[in-house]
Amino acid sequence: MTINTLARHVIYSRLVVNLKYAHASYPYGFIMPKKETGFRGTSLKADLVAAIEQFIKQHPEAGYKSVSDFVQESTRLRIQELRKSYASHPRNASR
């Protein structure tokens, strides 16, 4: 019998560990559940990341500390532009 069929939870050092994802390569046969951080990941092409990194190095006055900072602000600004652009779109006029 596998550990998943024996129990859904194990008490270990006074913590309840979810055994939803058991994997043999882990020493105790389970993976600690991920904390909910409010973040999600995405992937970017290597050449785009390199261009962003180069911009950050060449323009420290812009205030970006990382690729993540740059992407977050760029995305936020683009969404604002799109919302303004589509606000007057005929399809949204009746809403």
C-alpha cells in the first residue's frame, strides 16, 4: 500500500502535512504544500529578458531593481492603456 492510500494527512512535528502530492524521490514520501503567496509565474523569451536586463543596467535612473519590477510596471501601464482605449469601444458603450 502506498502512503496516499493509508492516509490523507500526517502529523509531523505538530504540523499537519497534506499528502495530496506524494513523490518517491522525497525522503518522507511527501511534498510540503505550497504557501498561497498571491503570485503566479509566467515565462519570457531569453532575448526579451536580456533586453530588459540591459535596459536596467544602462538606465539606473529609471528605478527598476529587477526584471520582475520592470515587467510588473510595464504590464500595469499597458493594461491602463488598453482599458482607456477599449472604454470607448462600441461593444463596451452599452455596459
